[in-house]
Amino acid sequence: RCAAGSPGFEALSESARLLEEYGPGELASCLEQLLSELIRVTAALGPGDVPGILVVEHDSQMGHLLETILSAADREIILIGSAGEALAILEDRQFALIILDLSLPDTDGRNFLVQLRERSATAGVPVIGLSGISGSQPKTECFALGADAYFEKPIAPEVLKAAVSARLHRSVEHRHAAG
């Protein structure tokens, strides 16, 4: 839930409140309004403040699909194919969100999630887990290891967009409160 009264986020808080009140038939319209408000708020940030999303996905077709789904003017998406590559880029820069596939060529995504939570620079970064494995076990394990959300493939694009936007908003709001 958005923090009411946060500087610059009043309209965003109102959009989120309306989202909770609307029925299923009005959901798409309300989500569009909320996303528009998120874009407006993040557009007011400085050029170095554009939230970055690190997508760690071994399947290049799925990675490009995620990039297409999540692309927006208010964010930068970096697509990486392995945990090793992700660790290398995380040494040089920070991200507002990490989307992590559980099937990576160099490690199990759950092991990498543990590494992310153990590093001080990434311990608080929201992580969304993705997997082609169905069932409750991988989802339960991801949540137990510190994932903020989990989606089974094939993903529902609109639901993923909404989850990403909400987490980016919280990340930007947290940075403003800390700064």
C-alpha cells in the first residue's frame, strides 16, 4: 500500500486506493491509471534515478519476452543469462528490482537468491522469482529464501507488469525517504 501523504506520491496513493475498491471489470482501467501515475512520478526523477531492473534469465527468448513486457520509459532493463554475469554487474551498479529465473546454467536460482540476500548491497532489493516448474514446493522455497514474489511460466503479462510496477514504486519511495 502506498504511504499516504508521502511527498509527491499523493496521486499515486489515491490510484492505489481506487485499485482496491474497483471490481474485476474496472481493474484494467484502474491499472492503466496507476501505471500512468507511476510513470509520471518516476519521470520527475533525475537521469541517474531511473530504476533499473536486472533480469537473470537463461532462456534468451523468455528474456526478450520479459524485456518487451516490462519495457517503459521510466525504467532500464538489463538482461543477463547467468548468476555469474549477474554477480559481475552487481559489483558495479545497483538495481531497484531483480527478476530471477530458477533454472540458470551455472547454479540453481534458489542458491543465487540466498547469495543475493547474504550480500549487503542486494539484501533489501526486491526479487521476483520465475520458474517453469509448477507446484507449491518451488514457490514455498523461494518465499522462505527471501523472494518478494513468484510467478510460474507461462506468466500472465499484465499481472507481472503490475507486480513490477508496485515493487519499483516501493523501491523509489524508499530511496526518497532515505535520501
